[in-house]
Amino acid sequence: MEGFELLVIGMSTVFVFLAVLVVTVILMSKIARRFETQPFETQPAVRSEIGNDEMSKDTVPAQHIAAIAEAVSRYRAKHGS
């Protein structure tokens, strides 16, 4: 009988823990939705300058190109390449 009591206590503990976890995640999701910002407007993308027809169909936003260029520039300045 002692083993059965331990089984019931253990399974009840796990059930309560999982129930509290589910309720907590649901509440956090509702709170996060309240503070969610509206998506920003995308800016027109710049066409790729690569000569390949398949690659030229892809577009990359100008801000991304500028950020990548700045990152490469800083990396090269720091590492001397």
C-alpha cells in the first residue's frame, strides 16, 4: 500500500505542476499580446545587381544591404583583412 500512495502522490504532483505550467504559459501569451507592437512598414526593396536571372529576382531591403556593408567594414577594420 505504501508504493501505491507514493505513486498517487508523485503523479498528482506532476499533474499539478503541468497544470500550473500550462496556465502560466497561457497567461504570459495573453500579456505578451497586449504589449505587442504593430509591425513596421517595410520599405521598398532594392534589386540585386547580380547578373544571374534567378538571383536578380530576389530583392534585399536597402537597410539590410547598408547594415551588412557596415558590419563587413567594421570587421575588416578590426581584423585587418
